[in-house]
Amino acid sequence: MTERPQMERYASWPAERREEIVQNWHNRQVGSRVVSETDTLRIWNLVLQPGERAPFHRHEETYFWTILGEGKSRSHYDDGTVKDTDYEAGDTKHFDLRGGDFFVHDLENIGDTTLTFVTVEFKA
């Protein structure tokens, strides 16, 4: 991953998405709101209604998320990929980000149910 967006990777994206990834390259707001925080961790809640989208944001700490219900999303990633994901209640995914690792992505609810995530970041 790079410290600057490599714009050629996003040539097929709409102009507003290309502009947003540049503007939000260092956006660390990975959820709708922080529900709890200590010296060692931060817990986020993220709720997306059908058709709603979370803007590009940057993950650079080890974390995991759990989804509370079923649904479907689409994400655009800083490496240029676009990925659709189907969820079942309780699905959980872990990310081990260390030594300067990071990634940037957005998250759009492309299903017909509300997406509700709990994300736990482990502070470095």
C-alpha cells in the first residue's frame, strides 16, 4: 500500500469517488460513532440503511468487525479493487495491521436490509 493514492488505479471509478478517496486518504473515522474508548481500544458502531454509504476511511490499526444482521455491501479499495460482500448475522473478520500497514476503502449498503457493524480497533 502506498502513502498516496495512485490515481491510475481508479480510472474506471466515477469522478466523485476518485476525488473522495484523495480527500479522505487520512480519514480515520471507521464508523458512525465511537461507543467506548480506553487507552488500548476503541469500539465503533456503524449503521448503514439500504442505499446509504460510509465515505472512504483509513484503517491502520489491528481491528475486527462483527455484523449484527444479514445484508450486502460494496467497497472500493485503495488498490483499485471493488468487492461485493454478503453477510450473515454474526459474521466477523479480523485484520492484523502492523508496522505501517494500512488500507483505505468505502462501504455502501447495496442490499435491502440495514447493515449494523461493531468494530473494535486495538490502539498501537
